[in-house]
Amino acid sequence: MILHQVQTSATVDYALNCCLRFIDDSDSILLTDDALNCLLDKQWQQRLSNYKLYVLIEDIEARGLSHRLPQSTNISVIDYDQFVLATLQHTKVITW
């Protein structure tokens, strides 16, 4: 079980696309920094709907996206303490 941390916007590079090519059903994705902007796009929302997603509350607030992100059962909003816990619950962390 791998935690895939994606940091860059899907409109700027291919990190998220690459991640999705190698992800397993038991893995999770942590969208940090500009990567969480993909959740504003319907196509990305659909592509990511089958995966367990984490987003950092600090990144959401820093970008003023608190009321713009979709409400979804596969998205967990976490803080830094929960991020550390998520890294311990997974066998490996890969940063894209």
C-alpha cells in the first residue's frame, strides 16, 4: 500500500498522469501544493473518483479553495499531523 504524494499542477506537468499509470487499487493519493487544483476540473474529478484522496487543509486555505472543492466521499481533508499518520499507515511514500 503506497501513498502517492503529488505536488504539481496537472496543467503544468505530467506527475499526476504518471502516478495514475502506476497506482494500485490499495494505494492512496495525497494532493499537495498546486496539485489540488485538479479537483476543480470535472474530468480530473472523474479520473480520481475511484481512489482514496487526501488534501492538506493548509493548502486549501492558502489557495482560498475552501468553498470551491467538491464534497466527495473519497476525499479526506487532513492536517499535517494526519499527514504524518498517513505516511506511517502506508508501506511506502512516493513523491511525484
